[in-house]
Amino acid sequence: QVLDTKDLQVFKVTVSGQDAKFVFGEKHSFKGTPLEITLPFELRRGQEAIVEISFESSPKSSALQWFTPEQTSGKKHPFLFSQCQ
């Protein structure tokens, strides 16, 4: 599985609670860097998986925006979203 990233530091990836291996591909000047995730198990047709990525963004991370807890409906946690889907 490959996801797009730009100026992120990734610490850990899990898939349905299991640690997954990951590597960054070759960095591109304006497209960013692909994050290649190896699933820790074979995914069957129709099977769902939850991918969790522990990461840190930087001021250079483009198209990422944060809502402060006060800007969210629950007012307890910040919210991160991307415009580069």
C-alpha cells in the first residue's frame, strides 16, 4: 500500500493492531515522498483493515491544516485534515 507524504516524520504504522513494516520511497521535489506500507497479513476481498500511523508534521508539511480543540465539535481534541487527498 502506498500513501503520499510530504515532510512528515513517521514513527510507527499498525494495521488492525499489528505492527506493519514501512519505508519511504524516493523523494520528489514537489510531489513529496511515497510511504510504502507492507501489510502484516494478507487482506482478503471484502476484509476491512484499520491503518494507524504515528507521525509528526513540520512547518514545511504542505496542505495539512489543524483545528484547535476549541474549533472542534467536542472541544477536547485537535483535528488534522489534508487538502491533498
